Amino acid sequence: MKEFYQTPGAILIGTEMAIPYLTEPVASVAILSVNSLLTIPDFRMGERVFRLLLLLREKAREHFLIQTRDTDIPLFALATAGNISEFLRIELEARSQLGYPPFSTLIKFTHEGKKSDGEEMMQEIEKIFGAYHPVTFPSFIARVKGKYRMNALLKVPIGGWPNEELLGLIRALPSEIEVRVNPESVI
């Protein structure tokens, strides 16, 4: 990084992991292929991308560029303008319509092990939590260290959590099921 900052006209190409090393402003910042992040099926992805764009916008002294295939996505214009309040308004409106936090509580169940065991456990979760309409799916990264990961997700309406009946059902699950309330990621 020292060499980068001391070399006039230097170009640094990096991923999100390079951001903490950008300790000083730079003349120009260009963000490429940001659309690919928005295809990740996680309700918090827009928020994460917006935060990333704001961090990089803050580092640009002269030029801040975003390469996109879809200029109609408000997030890009809002990040370029630094309009946090409008982004928050739009994001909360969408979450309200879709019943995502803070307008619900999400409960995520994860099983890691043999694929057949995970599928069987997800079927069991569908039966046990049927009244709560669980959605089961493989993890976004389905295999980790040779183990297959399956998830189930419950969306509990606001005011429905904590719920003694639901807590009892969760406590009765086998210990190999990981349970997260309002997980950082649903994938």
C-alpha cells in the first residue's frame, strides 16, 4: 500500500478485502461488476452494497464511478449522492412489503452433514413447524469441508416472537441443528 500511495498514476485493483488498506483518499475510484453482488439472494444485500459504495465514495477525491448494466437501480444514484436517508426510506418500504426485519423476526435452521440427513431433517422441520410455513433450501454455498448444508427459514410476524410454543418446538430439535434468530444472512 505504501508503494501504491507513493507511485503517481498507480492503479490498485482489489476486492472488498482491500478497502481497510485504503487509509488515505485517492484521486479516482471505479467499482466494476457491482451488479453481480445484487444477484445474491439475501435480503440484506442491497444494504451491504450501499455501505460498500459509500465507503469507496468517501475515499475518492475527484472521481467516483460505478460500472453497471442497470442504471435504473436507485441504490447507485443514492450512493453516488451519499443520500443515506432516501436509501433507508426505500429499503424500509421494501422490507415492510416483503415482511422482512424489522417488520418480522427471521429464524434460520441449519443442518450440516450428509446430504440425505440434511434433506430428512428439513422434511422433519417442515412437519414440526408447518403452522409457521417454513421454507427449506440448500445453503448458498452448499458444501463446506465436505459437508452438505441445508437451511430452513421461518418468518414470524412482528409481535409473534418470542413465542412460548415456538420456543418449545425449537428447544426440542436435535442438537445438530443450528438455530439463529435474525441471522446476519439467510443464505
